[in-house]
Amino acid sequence: MKPASEIISRPILTEKASGLAEANKYVFEVLPGPDRAQIKKAIEASFKVTVEKINILIRKGKLRRSRLSGGSIFTETNSRRAIVTLKKGDVISLA
């Protein structure tokens, strides 16, 4: 199994993610490639919690226009996120 640092990139700390934390759901940015089982093992190993469910979504990169190269349009990279639902009573301290 890969180490957790090669699977989990970083936790997402936004207003919407903190609202999900009240429902015992946490959001992490995940590197492309690992499946749900690998993500589950990495989170359980690194935070010592029990994972019940994982939802994976791909956030499309935004279109940007460059002022320096004649207004050419490029796309930011896509990000892959995992919404992790924990067993009741388990908590991850992200702050």
C-alpha cells in the first residue's frame, strides 16, 4: 500500500466543508489514481478513525485568460476530492 502522503494531498478548509464537518463528513483533496479502498485505508491509518463511506468527485479546473500572451485561454488543472463520512463519535481535528 502507498503511504498516506501519496494518496491524500490536503484537507479542504472552506465554509462549506466546515458545515459538512458538523454532519461528521470531512473533505480532502486526493491525488489522481487511488480508489475508494486505498483512500479509506490511508485516512484510517493517518487519523486513527473509522470510515463508513467515501464519495469522490472531480472539480473541473477554471478557464483563465492570460494577459501576457495575447489573451490566450488555458485551463487550470482538475482537482479530485473525497468526502469522507466517519463513524459516529469519531472526530478529525484539522485546525
